[in-house]
Amino acid sequence: MDQLSVKDILCSENSSDEIQMEEETVNGDAQTECFPVVNIMHLVQFLTHCLQKCPLSYTVQDLRNLMVLMCRIALDLRLQTVVFDIEMCIAALLNCFGEMQWPDEVQIFGRSLWMLILI
């Protein structure tokens, strides 16, 4: 039985939802990179579902880290077709915080997002 590598799975020719990009490597050869948009979309949707169903299962630090991750993903131009799903995930993340946490969290999110801009 043949085993598939991760690259074979991600770069299957049958998938129409992936973005093919070519980059030139150091030695001048062309290298094709597969970016599976549909896989990321499904991960974001699953994460949104988990956050909505079990909001108390995550620590505050986990929620902060997920927020930064979602904001970082939203900046990726290759994911413009997934923006709605990312926005829904961010909304689910924000709903996990209690009313009393908001003043502190807004400041922390502001600093975190500022750091994203500087990267």
C-alpha cells in the first residue's frame, strides 16, 4: 500500500480550492507552494463551533492567543474568501469574555494588535 506524504495530500491536483503559488528558490529553481484555503476555512469553522458550544472550556490566555491568531490569519491576503468565517470566529471569541473582563481585555487586545502591525 502506498503512503501519501503531507505534501501529496495538500498539493493534490484534484482540489480546486487551493491556491498555487510559484516562488524562486535561492538556486533559481521554481518551487510551487500549495495553500489549502478550504482546510483553513474548515479549521476556523470548527474552532468557531467549539467556542460557541463550550465557551468556558478555555483559559483567558488561550482566548487571547486565539484572538491574536485569528487577527493574524485575517491579514493574509490569500484568505480573502474566508474573511466571513474568520469574523464569526472573532465574534465567538469575544463572546467568551465576561462583561467585567472587557475593560482589561480591550487594553490587552489593543497592545497585541499593535504588536501585529509592527511585525
